[in-house]
Amino acid sequence: MGTKKEDGCCKKFAKFAFSHIGLSAMVVLYCVAGGFIFEHLEKNNEEQICYESQSEYKPMEIKTINSTMKIFTDYGGIATDSNRDLMERQIRSILETFRSNTLAIGYDGRECSKYGQVDGPVYEWSWAGGLMFSVTVVSTIGYGHIAPKTVWGRLVCIAYAVLGIPLMLLCLANIGDVLADIFRFIYSKICCCGCCKGRKKKNAQQDNTLAGPQQKQLGSSDDKWNNGGGIGEKGGSAPMGTEFSRLPTKSPTDSTGTSDNNKTSRPSSGSSGKRPISPPGRAVKIVPLDVKTLHNRPIKNEPVILDDDSDDEDDDDLDEKKITVPLTITMIVIGGYIFGGAVLFGLWEGWDWLQSAYFCFITLSTIGFGDVVPGTDFENSQAQAQLMLGSIYVLFGMAILSMCFSLMQDEIIAKFRWIGQKLGIVEKDSD
């Protein structure tokens, strides 16, 4: 019993893990865990690198100051017309050397001893920075503005990408189809509401037009026949205006064949062209028929079940499944998401509209140059919040982009199928 319960729990867990909600939750938790992992691996190394670069920068700064002072003392501290050019060349050479060495060291003037304080520098490898890095890894964007520098950080990054990229792609494919179905349903109910209602109304009018003559023909039949009278009377037969007039009458004894005294001879088909009439006093066995399809199929002495409205509902469902979203709508959705991100990051980062739109497009297209990244201004107190906002924007953007790609794929396939049908290459009933 314990083994069966464990197997049932495992199956339920696997079913939930690979569902829409399960995959989305796994991706989010994977990125959150990656933020903590990379913060733990790279945060101390970032501070250590700052101290190392500062230790190299300080002697070079002192040497540059001393060399500059020596130039002034050699020329008496006064720049005349005769020695001005020579002093400028020497000072410029010292400053160029200082600049090149500073860039090679990578020191940006931070006070390393104030890390973690209110007025001190902000860690690049904070949890928000690690979260942003994790999202760019699993989404294959790869800005490159920060990268792991420790041995363990790089090894973990490789393993993290090997597991995270397939998980992210699986989640995008899954959630993209779901969002595409939801968007297609909303589009069919809102945007195509008038078209669908007009089509259904037109079909209903056509059905009523076709059903009118048949109802009129049935309504003009004999009242005696409609009320059930005359069936057992002598010479009673169905009126010629009804579908029952085509049925050969048969007595109960003819159907069972158990009474020999009540047998009645029937004229042969060649002796008379009239329809045989049942003897008086005997009931006629009426076989219900499908009036709509009677003209198109042979008459059989078997009950036929009339069709209900289920076919109409199936046709409506089929029409909804055939609805595809135009390419212009999907392009508007993508453009709207880029425009919204451009406005948001423009307000938060102080970028102009072109730089913001450029960042959003480079991000959603997974190009990821890394020249423009939110949250890199560490002098700003909201840098951590901007990094988290950028991570959320990337995750939602990838899902919406996957949805739009799915809708565009369906629309393109439908267009090419239509072209093939017009050219006679593809059959209309073929998939």
C-alpha cells in the first residue's frame, strides 16, 4: 500500500510540474535561486577585486602627482613663453600614461571600505543583480555587463545554463500556446463578434428558408390523418402530400406470419400499378422516417433518430477553431509592449525614447548587446528595484513574444494553405 501511495504522489507531482502553472513556477524559482547562488559566489570576489585594483591604483596616483610636481619645480614653477610648450608635452605624457594604466586596472574610484554602507558603493552582485544575470542566461540574451570571475562561478554558470535554457524554452513553448489560445478566444469573442453573429444569423435564415416549403407541405395534409384517424378504416391511407404516403402498408399478421386464416393475397407488381391497401379493421404499422433525408436515401423499415442541434454547435466550435489572428494584430501587440517598456524605462532611467526603445527591442529579440542595461547606475538608490523590474520585463516579454510567434505561425500557415487551394496544389479537405 505504501508503494502505491508513493507512486500516486510521484505521478501527481510530475503532472503538476509539467503543467502550465508548474513550468512557469519552476522557471521563476529557478531564476530566484540563481540570484542567490551567484550572489553567494561572486559578491565577496567583487569586494576583493575592488581592493586589489585600489591597491594598484594608489601608488600610480602618487607617482603621477610627484612627476607633475617635479616638472613645475624643474622650470621654477613658472610657465614662460619659452618653456610652455615643453611643459605641456611632458605633463600630457604623464596624464596619458596615468589614464591608460587606470583603464587597464579597471578601478573606478570606489571606496572599497564602504561597501554595504549607506553612502558607500553598491554591490553589482547583489541578489537583484544575480537575478538579472540568471534571467539573461536562461533566456540566452546575455548582456555581458556583469559576468562571473571566480572558478566556481563560471563552472556553476555552465551547469546553470545547461539546465536552465531547455527549461526556459519548454516553458516558453508551453505558455506561448496557452496565451495564444487565450488571445485567439478573446479576439474571436470581441473583435470578430459582429462577423460571427452575422454569419450565424445568415445561416439561420437560410435554414428557415429551406425548411419553409417542407413545413407547408406537411401542414396541408389531411386533418384526419394528422389527428390519427382513418388509419384503421377501410381504404385509409396516408395523404399524398406527406412522406408516409410512400410507405407500403403492412398488417400485424403479415409482420409476424403466425395466423394462416387472416392471410390476404397480394397482387403482383406486374398485375397492378396501385399501392396495396390493408384489409379493413387492421391497424397499419407506421415507421417513422427522417423527413429531411428521405429524398436522398432508400426507404428502410427501421426507426431513424432525428438529428438535434449538436451539429450546429459542432460547426460553431469548428468555426472558432479556424479563426486566426491577423499579422497586424500580433505586430501591434509586440509594438505596444516595446512602447510600454520604452516609456517605463525612460521614466526610471532618464533615457530618451530612442535609447529606451532600442533597449527593449534588443532585449526581446534576445540579441543583448549589453551597451544599455537598466540598474547599472549604482549611484542611484533605486538601482536594485530597476534590476528587478528589468528581470520581470524580460520574463513577461519572452512569454508574450512566444505567444505572438505562435499566432503568426498559424496565420502564415493558413495564408499559404489558402494560396495552395486557390492554385489547386492543396485540397480543401486536406490538413
